[in-house]
Amino acid sequence: MPQRAALNKSILSLLFVLVCCSIPTWTEASEGPCRKLFQAKKFGQAATCYQKLFDSVDPTTSSEDIRVLLKDRYLRQGAVALFQQAQAQTNPAQQSYILELAIKRLSLSLKEGYCKASRRCLSHKQRIAKLRQQIQYTDLIVTTRNDKTIILVEGYKYKQTRVQNFQEALRPGEYTLTLRTPGRKDRVKTLKVRGNRPVFVNVTPVQVKIVERRIIVAKKIPPLVLTGYIAGSLLVAAGAGLLIYGVVHQASLNARLQNPAENANFSDDDYFSGMQQGQTIAVIGSAATGLGVIALASGAIAHAVTRRKPQPPKLKKSVTMGVFGR
């Protein structure tokens, strides 16, 4: 009996090895059509092909470990095909929708634990984060005062209904907002949802107003104001230097004229021409200094007018959608 049990165990081990060794060949054979579609850049058909392989995994193999491994593989390959299909789209709404399908396949692998067999759970999470960043989901929040109001939001491949309040992260695009209140006509408006710009819709009994979350920050110094500061400073510095030089030059001429040891060869013409030169330089320096002061003052006034103090984040009205029909 012990020998028979050992023989059965050896046979089972051999069968397991044979099955494992045959998996790569079986996988390559089953993925052949999908790979051909992918290489032909028929990414949508390739994604559908991998989805069919994923759905057919259970009846084609009996090993749980192998089933899990293949499921993760087909979900991952399908997500890659969807990503490539999205890159070829020119319509942003279609592109975002296809990227969302890729996220759903990777998320399914994470949720069911398929990625553990291939040790790709972390890689899936990183890819999902990048895809979500590329989509740029935006929060749409709709609030009403009537607890019987039905809120219907419809967009490209999207349709959701809520009662009284609505809050969802949506793909960027154009959406139709419909409000249905008992005893009133349906009120319909079109909303344009942009990436990473939350939209808040406050439904009053008469109208719907949309406000966007904005943060007001201090503005940088305008280039013209900055130029005035720089030019004014240079003019003041240069003018003061010229003014000082002219005054000192005139003072040195007077000192030389009064010193007999130095004015022996110093003629009246030299004295008067030197004094005229010093006076001219002093006048130019005074004018430059005055212009510099004016430039600085003008820059300070312009800066005070255009400057906006930093404010904390707050809600600011940006768009009024108008009055809904009663």
C-alpha cells in the first residue's frame, strides 16, 4: 500500500508538471488571433478578443492557480489594447470613455485578486493612477431643496439618476442635466465639464447657478511696473552720481583757483570752461535724478493699482446658467 500511494503521488506530480509546461504553448495558441489584431492596430477588436479569452478561462483549465494567472493576463492585455485604441481617438469624450474601460479591467484584477498570481498588483495600481490622471475626472455636484426632485445626468456613454442631490466624478465633456419635480415641467440644461475644475450646481426654485472652485492668489509684478522700478532706480543712481561729480568738480576748481601754488598756469578760460562743464554735469544729474524719482513713483502707483492681496480659497460665482422653464 505505501508503494502504491507513493506511485500515485508521483503520477500526480508528473501530470502537474506536464500541465504547467504546456501552459505557455496553450496561451500562445489561444492568444494568436488577439495578437494579430493588435499588430494590425485593430486595438478595439483586440480588446474584445482578450475579453472573450477572459470569459472562457474557467471551462478551459482545471487548475485554480492557472485560471487566476490567465485571467490577470487577459485583463492586462485587454487594458493595453484599450489604451492604444484611446490614443488613436480624436474625440476627447470617446478617448476618456475608452481609458475608463481600461481602468475597469485593471480594477477587476485588483478586486478579485487575480494580479496576486502574477505579482502585478502594484503595477496595476500605478497604471490606474496614470490613466485617471490622463482622464482628469471632475466632480459634478448638484443640490436641490426638494427631496422629490429627480436629477438625471446624461453624457457620452453615461447616464445616472439621483434624488435631491447628485455628486459624482465625471469624465470631461458635455452633459445634459434634467430636473424632474412632481407638478412641474422638466427643466433641462447643458453643462460643459472641464478637466480638474469642479462644478457646483445650486438649484433654486427659479434658476440654476453654477459656481466653480477657484483660488485667488497674489499676482506677480507686471512687466511694465517692474521695468519702471528698474529704470527709475538706474536713473536715480546715475543722476545722483553725475550731480555729485559736477558739484565736486566745481569745488575742486575753486580750491585750485585760491591756491597760488596750483594756479600759476591756470588761466581764466580753463577755470570758466571747467566750471561750465561741472555745472552742465550737475544739471544733467539733477534731471536724471528727477526722472528716476518720477519713474519710481509711477511704478509704485501702477503696482498699487494692479496688486491683489492673497485670499484664502473660496467659492466664487463664475457662470450663471439662466432660468429653467417653470
